[in-house]
Amino acid sequence: MASRLVLPGWWLAGRRRRVTLSNLRHVYGHVWSDDQIRRVARESWRRVALSAVEALQIRRWLADPTFHGRIDWVGPWEEIERRHRAGEPFLLVSGHLGPFEVVLPTLVHRGWRIDLLSRHIKNGYVHKMMHWLRSGTVPGILDPSGALPEMGRSLRAGRCLAMLVDQNTRAGLHVPFLGREAGTLPVVGVLQRRYRVPVVYLHARRLEEGVRYRMHCEIADLPEGEDLRQHIDGATRAVSAKIEHWVRENPADWLWMHQRWKHREDGSRERLLPEQ
């Protein structure tokens, strides 16, 4: 199903195609041929379509006891789940990589108390659809714009805050990401410093599409700055570097159609590289 969606979308969504190819050429144009760039671009689109299928199917999968036996849990899950059951909150940090729509619903099904920070999507239809899909499996969804008091209440109540931190933003800090400065919300550093909450990196891979998955967690060791500004800057850079590491491990897993470098620090906008 996912494969059948890609070809029409590739030719109909011209701007998203140009964004995808421009992003990949900036990062890999000096080492990959144009044919390889196009292959990875189309494969990344197929995996985005696969994520949409997973989001539609995840409720049914979670009701199947055999699904849980097909997940490989890698990392200190036992320790983190024990601490969370005892009431400790965490900042759960990930990116738009691989089967990211599978991770949080699976954790909620296991008893985790999670609120998801989710920005408003400009396309109203897509926003309503994604909110409907996610709210069915992750009950708490917060818009990070001006929601700091709500975030604090969630953390003080022992709930985790989950966030995808690889989206473009005009506000925030510009830190290195895949070889260029990218506008990045410093929400991880702000919340971690203010509430002294541990940060956990979450990352998933498809071992067999629609059948087997690997869920990886890692307790982050973020740098401690001498003051608030240094701490937030260091944490934002560390988180961005972690996402970059995952992208470079498996480039086709990332959301290359997102214009990650759209807004520059000087206020100008990125110019896309021309199609070849």
C-alpha cells in the first residue's frame, strides 16, 4: 500500500519533491551520485507513506498480543519503566525517523503516562487527521506554543513529555544539523533545567515492515552549562547531534521532505537548489 502511494505523490507534490532533493544534495551531493540521491529520496517518501499506514494500523496491532512479542527492546527499558511507575517523569526526545508513529502508542499501551508536544500543522486537513490519529492512542496532546505552564503541570504530575525536535522554527536557537545551521526550539534544555527532569532519547527501526520493530532508549548525558543560557545552548546542540547521528545511520528513514533549514539566523529564507 505504501509503495503505491509514492509515485503519484512524487510527481504531484512538486515543491515537496524539490525540498527533498535539495536537502539531500546539500548533505550528500559531494559523495553521492544524482541517481543515488533520487533513490534515497523516493525511498524516504515510501517510508513516510509507511508511517501513515502504521499510524492507521497501530490501534489494531496493539490489541493483538502477538504484536508485543515482535518488538525488540534495546536499552535500559527496565530501569526507566520502573522509575516511571514509581512516579518519575521524563522528557522523551526523538525525531521524524523510521516508525516514529509506533513508539508512543506502544508505550502508552504499556502503562506510560505521556503528553505529546505537537505543533500545529499549516495544512488544516493534515493537522486534523494527525490529531485524530494521535489522540486515539496518546490522550494528552499539547501545542508547545505558550504551553509552558501546562508542561510544568504534566511533569509535576509525574507525566512524561514527548517531543520531536527536528522541525524548522523561526524562533529558538540555530545549531549545527547535518552540516548547516538549523533553527531549533530549545525546549529540551529549558524544561530539563527548570524542572530537573531526566532526558531519554527514543529511536525505533523497522526490522520487518509491519511485523517486527526495534525500540531503543538511551538516558541522555547532557552538558551542564555555567549559566542558563549556556545550559540551553549545550543541551540543544547535544540533542541535535543525536538526531543527526540517527539520520546518518540510515538516511532513508528521515523526513527529507521537511524544509528543515527554511529560516536562517539572519532572517532570510533558504533558496532550494535547482532540480537536475
